[in-house]
Amino acid sequence: MSHNTTEVLVGGVVLAAAIGFAVYAGQAAGLSSGGESYALNASFRSIEGVSVGTDVRLAGVKIGTVTGVDLNPETFRADTEFSVRQGIEIPDDSAVVVASEGLLGGNFVEIMPGGSPFALEAGDEILDTQGSVSLISLLLKFVSGSGDEG
């Protein structure tokens, strides 16, 4: 009987560890409902490397996630919706940039705060955007030597 009890205990420990990993993975991916947030919108020329669930950062700190990406058939731009934690006031003249974590890292959305005393409200659109820069096209320009030489 003690052999059966040991198996049940070990199974319980393994199950608890699996649940712990699942909770941790959900929090790391931004799937937890840890607090209230409000939605903002932006329209990018290119959001290569950004999808639903991508981090939204301010000064390197994650403050939200991308919640929706859709192609606007009239402007041919990527309309993006993202959430920002409640209590973080973004100035209304801020810019949004698709940034890279490095040469081999993924992309994220970075908010560059402006200096306006007025803050964005839920549902507002940030007009100053800069899309992602393709690393491959930069390397091709460097290798081919095409550039402004004065």
C-alpha cells in the first residue's frame, strides 16, 4: 500500500508543478487578467514581427500588449489596437515605434512619450508612428554599397 501512496504523492507533485508552469507561462505571455487596462489605437506602414500578444513597452517596462492587428483596405496600413495598464497616462503627442530587441530578438511596440500636459483617453489613436525596419533590407543596402555618399 505504501508503494501506491508514493505514486499518488509523486503524481500530485508533478501535477502541481505543471499547473505552476502553466500559470507562469500565462503571466509571461500577458494572458493574465492582472489589473484593468484601456485600449489605444495606432496605424503603421509596416508591423513586421508584431502580432497579437506582443509586448507594449514604455522606457523598457512592459505596460501592455497588442490586442488586435488588422489591415485597413482603404489606406493599406496596419491598424493596431493595444492595451495599456490603467493608471499610466500617455501624453497625447506621444509616438509609437516598432522596435527590435536586438539582432536575434523579436519585435515589440515602444511608446515614446511626448511633452503634452494632456493625456490620451481610452480608444484614442496615436498618430505619430514608425513601422518596423527590415534587417534584411538594411543588410542588402550595406552589402550592395547603395547609400548616400557625399
